[in-house]
Amino acid sequence: MEKKRNPGVIIRNVAITLVCVAIGVVAAMQYRSIIEKEGSDQSNMNQVADLRETILNLNATLETLEMENEELRDRLNRIEQSSDEELLKSLQTELDNVKLFAGLTEVKGRGVYVQINVGERTNTSMLQRNLLLLINELRASGAQAISINGKRIVAMSEIRVVNETYIAVHAEQLVAPYEIYAIGDPKNLISGITLNGSGYVFQIDALTDTTCTWRTEENILINACDESVINTDRLESK
């Protein structure tokens, strides 16, 4: 014979169940609130860190600008206090430095030499892209002067593919082999273009029907850039 359940026990069990459910819901809400608060706190901390870094960068920039401003003041004072002869000499020195920086002066020094030989099956467009990458890597590695087949590479230089058949620099056709000279710290330049076996000289060497060799040089001579390449007729002083 089935034993009858006590109504009081049933009610108590239901009540306990409801209480447990309520406690679970409250606990879940509290846990979610804590997680959201922690996320908000973390977000605030990240914002504070970003602002702190921005302030540090601005302070560093301000210090640099103040130093540059002080140097300009000193130069201006020296110019104002100098004689005409001293002023002329100072301006000539500054002009020489500007021409040196612009690539309008023949230069010499230590660096690297890269030679690229091509064949009939060499993809000219791919070679041109890799040449650009190689030049950029030389610059990034500290090259202070670069030339290709005797043509000085400056800020306004163009290395282009013409009719998918040949490479031109300053609108003049280059004839293989391509010889690149770069003046700078030889160790840094070699490290940049080789990059532990994965640098751009290896990528060029891997192109179809193309070989690339390189070495350091002690006495590199790089010609001045033709002034006609540096075009500033559309620039105006602010």
C-alpha cells in the first residue's frame, strides 16, 4: 500500500527549492555585476594607461622642441653677432650641408655593393618591386647615399617598369647587370639586406633566371644627383 506524502513536507520541499532558485539567481546577478565592474575597472585602467603614455610622449616632444628652439636661438645670436665674412662662411657651410643631404654632392665612404644579374626569363615587374624593397631596406639600415648603375637615388627618384620590359631610373633605362652601391655602416647594411637568410637579396636571388651577390666595400664613390631630378617648382614656402 502506497504511503501518503505529508503535505507539510511537500510544501517545505517546494519552499526550499524556491529559496535555492532565488539564491542562485541572486548569486548569478551578483557575479555578473562583479564581472562587469571588473571589466569597467580594467577599461578605466587601460584608458588611464593610454593617457599616461600620451602625456609622456607629449612631454618628450615638448622637451625636443624646446631643445631645438634653444639651438635656433643660439644660431640666431651667433649670426647676429658675427661679421659679414663669418656670416657668409656660416651660410656657405649650411648650404653645403643641405646639398650633401639632398644628394647634390659627390660622396665617398664605406658600405656595401650588390650586383643583380638577370636572364631572359626574369620577371621584370617582380624584380622592380624587389629592387624598391631592397632600396628601402638599405635606407632603413642606415644607408646615407645609394646609387643604381651610377644614378644617385634621392627622395624624388623613381624606379619604374617600362612596358613590362625594362627598369628605368630618372626616366632612363637601366641595363643589366644592376649594380647598387650604398654608403653606411657595412655591418648594419649587410644585416638588413640578408636578415638571417630571409632578406631581400635572397628573395631577389630566388627569382627565376636571376642571381644576386653582395659584399662590403671600403672605398665607395657615389656621384651627385642631377639637379634636374629635384623638382620643387610647385612648392611654396609657408
